[in-house]
Amino acid sequence: AAVQQLKDALWKRGVQVECGQAQGRGDDWKLALAEVRVAESTLVDGEGQRRYSFHAEPEMQLFHLLRCDEADLRSQPARPSQPPAGAEVLCVDPSSEAFGETGRVVAWPEASFDLLSTRAERDALQHEIDGRIKRRQAELGWYNLADLSRRVSLDMSIVRQLLGSLVARCPDNMRQDIGMGLMCEPRNGGSLCLPCYSMRQGKTWLFSDLAAEALEDYHRKFPSLFDALRHRQAPTKGWAKDFELRNAFVNSPDLGYAAAKLIKYCSGCAWRQMRLVPAAGGAGGAGGRRPMAR
């Protein structure tokens, strides 16, 4: 009776057991082995009953080590096959005006959706947004490195360092990239740029008004960094020593706070959050690019 009770309890938790009657007295029953087939998967049928699929190969376990104090899995309520009235649902019908909107079930399968706008209104708004983006791209001026340096009134050596990758050594000895990443030339070939900020024509890099404005904002918020880069030794081709961030905040009473403020600024800028793309399509609208003459 005890054996059958244990087998029934194990069945409730998804374990199938086959074993014979234990022989002997005292603690000899602890030497009995049980053939166990562990449940691989479960499903709930149309009647709400939980069904098990057991592993084909059995495992041998000591009978007295099998636990039977687990909760009865079959006693858990089955998930209803249809949402009740008032449940929140999402419209996934592409042909519906409510496509992509959330609503609530009235009486399944009917649901009510409160639309803020019709599909025609949304399409018209998207068309207007696309038009504004294209007009803005057409108005952008583009500069080569020398012209950009004159545009922002900075030394070209400083601009060149910041437009790419600039690895800095922080006070806690951690390495952080504080460069704008507008031009990237991987060692395995090809070039990467930032849409609407940079692009490459042949061997010449071009930078837009957005890049100039971003560089001016960077300079305005951290002028001491630009001063330190002015006196930094020009890196050799293919290798550059980490920039020591303490050189940018020599007069700061709290070097750690100043460095953290700079890292946070870089992380929050659009040029850090946007994704790089192959330089051939980096303009974000090649037909509207307008290189600026000197």
C-alpha cells in the first residue's frame, strides 16, 4: 500500500515509476530501486486535463530517495481557451483599422478598440514626417575635414581625434571611448559612417551641419578636454596610446565625478546611440547632399 501511495504521488508530479515489492525487513527496503521515466513535456487537453509525455529511456533511482511531497500539477487550473470579457487584447489583423492597437474583449470574439486616429490619418502623418526628413536632408551642408575644422573654429588635429574613436583611460583605470564615432575604418576593410552625420566619397570623408553642431556642443560643455587634446602627441598610424582622462580635468576637485559626467554625456548623445552603416549609404538621402565649397 505504501509503494502504491508513493507511485500515485509521483505520478501527480509527472514521474512514472515501475518497481517491484521491496524484500527484507528494517532498513532493507532502502536498497530497492525504482525505474523512473521523467516527464519531458506537458499539455492541457480540451477538457482542461494535463497530459504528460515521458522520456523513452528509464532511469534507475533509489526508491526511498524519490520525493513525493511536491504540489499536484494536475490540480493547477488550466488556462482558459478564450479571454474573458474585459480582458485586454491586441489587434493583429492587418486589414483592420485597429491593427496594432489595444482594446478590451466585449463578448468573444468581439472586442472594442478606442482609436486615436484612422489609418488614413496615420498614413498622412507618416507621409508628412518623411517629407520633412527629406527636406531637412536636402538642406544639410557637407564639409570635408579641413572645412569642418574652420566651420567650428577648432584645430584639425583635435577634430580628427574626436570624429573617430578616442579611447580614454578613466581614473578607475577603466577604458572608455569618448570619440564621436562619425568615421570608422575597420582593419578588415570597408568604412562605416553615421547616417545624416557623415559619409564618404571616394577617399574623402564628409561631415554635415549636424556633425558641426554636435562638435560645437561637445566643445561648449567640455572645453578642457579640447585643450588637452590640442597638446596630445599625434598618434602613430595603426596604433594610439590611450588618452589619460585626468589630463582633461587637471583643475577639477573631483576627478572621478568629472570623468563620469563626460562618459554620461557621450552615452546620451544621438551620435553615440545611433547605429553605424556602410559608408556608401551613410548620407541618409544621397540625392540631397550638398558639399560646401571653401
